[in-house]
Amino acid sequence: MGMMLIAALTRHHVMGVLIASQVIGGVVAIIAKATSPNAVHPTATFPDFIAGSYPGLSSKYFWLCLVFQLIIPFGFFKFFRKEQVTKP
């Protein structure tokens, strides 16, 4: 997200975007840590692959987090990069 903003803004706004991104990222990380299922009670939100690959890969939370993590780069490639390529 930050790279998209930096590429789209002038140099005068880059520092403001970087500072705002760091603040937003910090706040989101704090909220995520406080509201994660592991904060409420110990669960297998992030599976331990030491026991083998099957227990980790069979966890629904693993696949849910993986899908959400992959949405970001694919969405970037589909929408933002397409706009950059079509510019004259």
C-alpha cells in the first residue's frame, strides 16, 4: 500500500506518507495483537509445523490468513500495475 502511494505522489508528500504509514501500521498491529484469538485463549491460529505438515495445513486459520495475504499482491498486480502500464 505504501509503495502505491509513494509511486503516485510527488516528492513533497513522500515523507508524510511514510510517517502516516508507520503510524497506521503500528496502530493496526496493536489492535490485531489485542483482538487475536490467541489473546483471548490459546488456539491454533498460527499452526506449529514442528509436529509435521498435516496438522498445520489442516488448520482453517492457516488457509484464511494465507488467502488474505495473497489478496494484497494479486490486487496490486491486477489494478495498480494495469493503470501504470496503460499510462502514456
